[in-house]
Amino acid sequence: MERSALWEYQVFCAVAERQSFVLAARALGASPSAVTRAVQSLERQVGTQLLSRSKSSVVLTPQGESYFQSARELLRLEERARDALRDVQGGAQGRLRFSAPDLLGVVLLPAVLRRYSDAHPGVSIDILYTDKWVDPIAEGLDFAIRGGFPASSDLLGAHLWPYERMLCASPGYVARMGLPREPADLAAHRLLTHTGPRVLKDWHLRDADRIVRLHARPAVRVSSGGGLMAMVLQGMGIARLADWAALPEIERGTLVRVCPAYTVTSAQGAAPQMHAVYASRSLPVRARAMLAAIRECVAGQR
């Protein structure tokens, strides 16, 4: 492979992140001996040992811990410089890295990705599907898509679309257990909940006149949106779902809305929103194009 001027920094960071010379070599498309030589060369240049090796592990030394942060930031600066040059030359190019909630990878993003890839063949895409609270800086991402309510942080944010949360169950479950129409009715039903970040134990259900607080006592909890949706579709109980995931299933007749006069909001009655967070105002063209494609897709479905 072509060696850049920052090759030794790339190798060092790859080894540190994977804690393995062999795994780093595979990721970089190089031989383990070439990776070892690159790290040794860097250690000679800085005059200190950066990695502690043993037969079973490779870990950063205290000096390596400090140097790793600087080396990783240097690589990010170099990538941003390349992105800026590509922007001047025109067109979306390079590798796009972002994270998104698990369920978004099933319900909406596949259609976006197909159109985006057709429109921008010069972009390779690397997506981390997770319901965990991802830091785009720590993970080296262009941006992270999140749902719910934006948290106060040093990150910048971009609004994608507002949505509502509703309670849903399968037609089979409703046929067996009946259709709850008021929050008080839910006490006699099986509730399914998400264990993800910032998911509170209390649900706040709002109708036209009031907000009702309900302490949810789940029969089953699951750590992914896709897993939660699958359980609801199988008739296991009632769950809180985003409208962008629930409404297509309701239209297909595979889900039924529970407590149909109510939506699930914040304690203050606010509706959630999908948004993206990122570290720099100078988002590369490829990232801006993806966010625009997501907004366009959602707008076309509403």
C-alpha cells in the first residue's frame, strides 16, 4: 500500500486502538513486520517507549498514552485538510463515518444509503449502528445521529426532524389482552422497554388536556431499538416507539396504537427530535450531503 508522510502515526494509533500488531497490520493492509518497524522507528524518533509488549498483550506506556492523543488529533487534522482540499476540487469524496440508532438502520437509512451511494460513488461509508451515547470525537466520526432531546455539550448540533412517541402492540396481543385506552389501563398489561441511555423509568403521556405520569414496570427490557420492535411485532407486549418506526407498521396492519389519544413526551410535554451532533462547523461535503439526503427522505415520507 502507499505510505503517507504520517504512516508511522497511523500505524502507532492502529496498534494502540487494537492492542495488537497483527490486528493493526490486517486493518492497514501491511505485514506485521512492517508495522513493528514503523512503531520502532517512531519510538526512536521521540526517544521513549510508547508501547509495552508482552506475549499476551500490547498496551500503551504512560508516555504512549499522552502521545497517542496527540497523534490521533494530528491524523484528524490531516484528514480535515484533505477534506477541505476535496471540497475545493468539488464533489463528495473520501470516507464518511457516522453512528446512528440501531432501529434507524432497519427502518429508514437503507433507502437513504442506496440513493446516496448512487449520487456519490466517490464516497465510502462506515456506519456504527448503536443505541449507546456515542462521542463523535472519541470515535473519529464525522457526526453521530441521536434521538430524543438534545443534551447540553460542547458539540454542535443539526436538527433532522421532529417526531412523536406512541404506545403500540401487535393485533394478536390486543386480541388476547384487550386495547388499553387510558394510561391507568396499562397496569394490567405487559410493558416492554428500552434500556438505552437517558430512557427514564417514568413515561409521561399527553393528550389534548393533560399530562399523565406513569411509572413503567417492564416485563422485558432490551438494549436495542430493533430488538424492542421485534418483540412488539411478536405480540409480547406494549412498547413505546417513535412514529417514524411505528407508523409504517400500523399502515401495514402489523401494529396497533395503544392509548391512541396519547403521545409520550417529556415531563414538560415536549416532543423529541432526531438530530446529528459533530465537533466542527466545517463538515466535509460528504457529511453535509448525507444529512441533506436524510432530511429529504424523511420529508418525502411525511
